[in-house]
Amino acid sequence: MTITRGERPAHESAENQELARTLQRDLARDLDGEVQFDDYTRQLFARDASMYAITPLGVVFPRNADDVAAAVAAAAAHQVSVVPRGAGTSLAGQTVGPGLVLDLSRYMNNIVELDAGSGTALVEAGVVQDQLNRAASPWGLMFGPDTSTSNRATIGGMIGNNSAGSGSVRHGMTIDHVRELDVVLSDASRVRLDRVDEATRAQRATRPTLEGALYRELPEIVRANYAAIADGFPAHWRRACGYRLDRLAREDTVFDLAKFVVGSEGTLAVATSALVDLVPKPSRTVIAVGHFTSVAGAIDATQDALACDPAAVELMDRTILDLSRRKIEYASLGDLLNGDPEALLFVSFSGDDEAELLGQLKRLTGMWSRNGHGYHTLRAVTPAQQASLLKVRKAGLGLLMAASEGTRRPLAFVEDTAVDPIHLTEYTRRFKEVLDRHEMTAGFYGHCSVGCLHIRPYLDLTDPADVVKMRSVAVEIKDLVAEYGGVNSSEHGDGLARSEFNREIFGDALYDAMRQVKRLFDPDNVLNPGKIVDAPSMTDNLRDAALPPAEPLRTRLSFEVIGAGAGSADGTGAMRAAADRCMNIGLCRKSGSGTMCPSYMATRKEEDSTRGRAAALVKALSEPDPRAALGDERLHEVLDLCLMCKACKSECPLGVDMATLKSEALSHHHDIHGVPLRSRLFGSIRFLNRLGSATAPLSNLPGRIPLVRRLMDRTVGIAPARPLPVFVRQNLTRWFRRRKNTTHPITQGTVTYLADSFTTFTEPDIGRAAVQLLELSGWDVRLESGVCCGRSSLSKGLVDDAKNKARHLADTLSKATEAGSPVVGCEPSCLMTLRDEHLSLLPDDPAVKDIAGRVRQVEELLVEAIDDGRLRPREDSWLAGRTLVYHGHCHQKAEVGTAATVALLNRIPGVSVVELDAGCCGMAGSFGFESEHYDVSMTVGEDRLFPAITAEPAETVVVATGVSCRQQIFHGTARDAWHPVQLLWEAVTSE
């Protein structure tokens, strides 16, 4: 049992504090899992991806079903409600509540059994959808409901929500794929729910238990309300609302409690594991992307698409398209589009017969052409052609959220309606009329194939007038969808956003029957009360409205630069607004792809995700004295494992820049507690590396003496297992100064090469290669080697020192270089600092702005030189015929992407280039050297990077742009990694 202790807030009542202490003690005694009741953990779980926030009493991380039962028993004994939670990505507020949160995702995430023969999988509730799909893929199987959040949504959460996705026109909803559920009932009993015949139901009904009561009394509720059930449910089949009495009523000879509990949002039982059906995974998919001049035109084309038996029909409007163009992560979509469409319609065809799929594609394009639908149809047949399309299609919610301005956000309250697709055009037109009448703007995207559009109006819920407007629109849309026989909640559930309206939607008789169901399953109202029935007003517990005004806080970094969208010149609210951009959609909880968030991938802890850290910072910055709160040790526990990789800046759709936020927070921590010796040492890394180079090879001896390494561990916390860099006496600066004058034609002007603080002294061959290649390309190279960029200082929170270094470097470069001349370098972390962090440090400095605008990757200049014929790699170099496996640096990926590096590698004759999707290497500058971080550093590398490299044959050449990446690769795989310019130099000069 692990307990995280912390002070309860002073404003909390003595009674509540005593209740929390007593419950925490009982849980610690009875559970194997972790119990956390500290104020920061509670704040992390006060939110989900909805517009609501309710601070729980505490959080439990159960390790098994027995822990879940024990937690429910303890909570019930103290009259505390229980809120089950998976990834916390609920959009309607299902997973927030005032009681005890059960996070089933941290430990209960095992695939117990996968039976390819029967096409089933037995999974714990915390298994992520993509995790299950990866396990099922070798057998040609997958889980049918394909949510856009598949890389973090848990199966338990999908069961609670009755989730669906773009493929529901073919595969239905989660309810259609659940065979059995192991659950904990409200009396803490563990039971298995499954499909039984009448004889078995009658036998179970004789048991003198809560389970027996379910089998006795639930059929009576159905019989007594048969007419209300027949008439009260919306006509449209795609339902994620209410309790599914209709499912029980339509089955005469079987009784299926497993399916009945699906979609009950944790209000009837807590699912601990599930036996789910898998479906055949199609081997091929082809996509038609129709381009339209209006949203209405795209929706009109849906009926033609449905006539061709598609796997999915998805709409995306101009709002989302424009937002995608602003993000590096999604910008490649723009290169594929024809013209400037107002809307796109993605129509997917999936199966195993390629000829048949291409025939469907041809039939659709012919129908659209004959019927005048759209002005262009893009055919995406190969996975490479589809990658950008699918990435943006899945990111619709996040991209909409990225357009938030301060507390004006696109909100989920009418985003889940669905009507029969035949009515979708007229329904959407009337929906827009409602929005226009209330002067609201919104983005339109979703599943045209099933009549479900996710329409999220922009509102500011700190403005009482907007709260009133929101409820008015919710009422109007509820009534509008009813006119068309549609549903108010079609895949996102009722939660706090829509449960209030369920009596009107279902009618008094059916609603009262649902209340009877709740009382039968949960007579003491323990399980997630206030959802589906007996709910509060949709305008209660609003997240933004509850946040107190931010107190003044002068920050060293400018958060307007990183897109806070709020805050005055003295920093009031700006830092909090930067953290509060997070809307908890949870993309930072993904695994298996991308880079964000490496520490979460290693620990699976909410507090180690970007959104967890953002929530912790919002809490601290909402305190009466935010400066003191930023010195809180628990806050810095939450921030500690942030590798400052900056992946969140590009991969988080809202661009929450946790690296910059952590730098600022660390600086305030230092103000209160002082600067640790190790931080001072790493902040002076350029001086130390220069000294190490000057005294080499003697300076390399300490790294080889075990006694010295143990002493370094004890005194400054340098991990003894981590190899230290090897200093080179003939460093880049010395080589450049002493080399013979070269004569080469200068046709391109002057370029400044930034001699970074690392490769200059430990890998000077990289800089030599870059300088000589630039000279061969017609550049006159100027070496800037006297000033540090301040990157290392920033990473340790030494912001004032970093600011001084930034000013010095910018002034030096501005005075010593020609106006407009490029500044390049080979170490991405240093080079990118000039165009990113320097602007946050000195946003009003004209020299900083000038230099930031002149920074270019050295790869860009070399690609231009090769394409212009100024630089000619040899056709017969030793690299010809080899595979180059490339791992990009996190800061490079976050700021500019890796396209220029990949392009350069591809211009080496005869090579095959493979770019790894292996996330962060885990080294992250000083992070991997630090004793307490070493294990996490290696765990991050072992996640995907090390296996990908060790799987390559010996003749494969490993390539990495970052010095930390090359160090980590060698330490973790015993494989040397080359910098791209070294390989190009080899290709140009090798015989």
C-alpha cells in the first residue's frame, strides 16, 4: 500500500477533513493499491475532458478487482460516493464527482486472454483500445468501436459510456461487442454479468443477495413499463443515453445484464474486466476525400456515399482545416488538398479485396460527378497517402480546442446529437439557425454515416450571460433533435451535460422506470450519483466559472509568446492561462506513437502527464499567494519527471508548453529554497565542457573510476551507471582557428555556424563536417563559439542567467553578422532555443526577434546546395545500398519538424531512409545523468527506441540529430549513431 500524504486545504470543514482521514486510513488498511488524498492529486482528478470540475475527497488506484470491492465497501460505510474512471476523457462530465475516484487505468490494464479462435478477448477495465488492437492485430482482429481517442480510451470507459466511432455504421457501438462483465455492485459484491436463458435467470433470482434482486426485480420493472419502453426511447438506433431497458424488453428468451449495464456511466456497477468480441481487421482501406464549397454540400453528398456501402463517412469543416494548417503535427494535410474547400467528406471503404474496394471508390466518384456533388475528389489508396488524412480526421476535437482564446472555448453540450442521415441536411441547417440566432460560432465535424455531428459552440463560461445562452441553446437543440426522432446523446453519454433533460426526453413513465433501476442497483446512491437520473442542472459545477481570479505574479518568461491568450503586462493571469489552456482531452496519455508524454508512457501516472502537470500548476497559480505556491514541494514532485522534451508544444492540440511552464516554476522554487549545486553545475555546462576539453585526456579519467563515480552520485546526484561524455582536446573552436585558410568560391554569402556547448567539445567531427560542407556549397562560414545560448540554464530554472546569455548571444550575432544572413547549427536543442525560448525570455528585444527570424537548420542549406548542383554526394560511397534508421530530436520535432533532415538523408545516393516513430529517447540533456531520474530515462528509451534499433541488422546505419539521443542510443543499444552531416560528408568525400 502506497499513501501520498499532503495537507488538506485550510478552507475545508473539520468534519470533511476528519472523514477524509478516516476513509484514507481504512483504504490503506484494506487495499493493495495506492491511496492518495493530498490536495494536488485531488485537483488532478477534479476534471475530465468536459466543461465541469468537482474536487473529489480522494483517489484510489486499485491493483485488482478485490481492491475495487474493498474501496466500494469502505466508501459506502462512510456514505461517500464512488466515481469510476478510466482515461478521464469523458466529454459530458461522467468521471468527476465529490466522492472517491477509482482510477482503473494505472494498474488494471492487463489483457488476460486473447482467443483468436473464438474472436474474443478478456481484458481488465484499464486496457486501452489501441493496446487491445495491437495485441489482436497479428491474428487479423480488432475491437470494432473505433473511437477517435483510441490511443488513450480504456475499454472500461468505453463500456461505461457505450462509446462508438467513425466505423459504427458497420460495427455498431460498444454495447454490441460486450459478452460478459465482471463487476462490483454497490454492496461491494463481485458478480459476473452475462447472457442467460430464462431458466438460469430464474435460478439466479432465488439468491438472497443484491445480485439475486437484480434477476428478480429488473424483469418486473420491464414488464410494468413495457409500453413506456416501446414509446419512450428515441427512434434513432445510435443511443448512449439512459438505461437500456429497451435491450431487455426486446429479448423474450434471454436476459443479458452485461449489455444492460453498458452505457450506465458507472452508476449501476463498476466494471473490473470484460469479455469482448473482436471483429476481422480489414487488410486494405481506400479513402475518397470529397472537396466541397459548403458544409451543406458535403452533407448532401452523404446519401450517395451510403449507397456505396462505406466503412465510414466523416465530415470536417473549414474551421478544423484552417486550424490543422497552423500545427506542425498536421500541416502536411494542406499539401494534399485541392484549392481551399469549405468542407471535406472522408468516405472510407475497407475489406480484403483491393479490386472490390477500388470499384466502390470508382462508383462513388462517378455518382458524385453525375449528381454534381463537390468540385474535386482526392483518392487516397496507399497507407502513405492516407496517413495525413487520418491523423487530422482523428484530431478534430483537439484542433477545435486549439482555437480557444483564454476562457472562450468550444464547449461540449450539444455536440453529441444524432438523427437519421436522411434528415441530416435539414437538421444541420436548422441547428445552424439556432446558433446564428444566439450569435454563436462553432466547428462542424463528425460521423455523417450515422447522422452524428460534433458541433461545439464557442462560449466563455466565466461570463454569466454566456452560461444563460448555453442552457437556452441546449434546450432548443434538445427539442429540435426530438422533432427528427433523433437522440440527444449518441456516443458521448449523458453525464452532467445532458442528464438534466432525460425526464423530458424519455417521458415521465420511462424516466421513473429508470429511477427504479438506479434504486434497485444502488439503493444508497453510492455509485456515481447525479448522472443519467436525478441530475443537477447542466450549469452547476462549471470548471471555468469556479476558478478564482488570478492574483498578480511577475514572471520571468513571457507567456503571451506561447499563446496564453490572457494576462496583463505584469504577468497577472498569463502563466495560469497558459496552463489552463489544457482541456483534459488526454492526448498526453497515449502510448505507442508520437513523443508526448514520455514520462507518462514510463509510469502511467496521471501526474506524469502533461494535463496532470497543467492541472497542478493551475491549482498553484489560483492560490492567494501564487509565488509561495510555486515553491510547494508536492507541486515539484508533479513537475519533476517532465523531461522538457517540448513534445506537448506540437503534439498537444492546445499547445500547452510544459517545458516553458516548468522553467518558470523552477525559478520561483529557487527563489524560495535556493539553487541546488547540481543545477548550478548543469547551468554552467559550456564552461565545464570547455574546461574538460582543455584538460583532455586527463578530464576523461574520472568517468572511468568507480570510486569517483560513487562520490559524484553521493555529492551531486550524477548516476554512476551513466557514461560521461568524452572530451576532445582538438575541439571545434581550436580546429577552426588553427586550420589552414581554405580557398573556395563564395557564391551564397555568409552563414554563421553556432558552435553549441556540447558537440563543440565532445563530438567536433560533426561541426567540422558541417563547416566544410557549407563551404563546399558556396558559403563563407563564420563560427560563433564564444557565447552559450542558455538552454541548459533554462532547463534547470535558472531563468535570469538564461536571459543574460540570450541577450549576450543575440547582441553578438546581431552586431557581427550581415543583416538577413542565416544562423545554423547541428544541435537542435541549442539552435531551436534561439527561435523559441529567447522570444519568451526577451519578447521586446529587437536583436532577439531578428536572430530568431534568421535561424535555419543546416540541413535546409545543404539540401538546397545538392538540388542546385553546388554539392555532389558520390554515387559509390560506402553508404550506397544501406538502410539509414533516423531518430529525430524532440525539440526539432516540436519546433520545425524533421522533414529537412529526412530530405537530406534521402539525397545521399543509394540509401533507404526509415524515420522511427520511437518517441523521446529518454535522455533529455541533464535528465538522464541525474541519479533519481536514471531509471525513468532508461524506461523511456526501452519503450520503443531501443527495441527498434536492436532489431536492425549490423549493417544498418543509425542516425540521430541530438547529442543526448546519440548518448542514449549508445548506452542502451551499444550502437553508434551518426549525425546526418557526418554521413553527408562521408558521401561527398569517401573513396
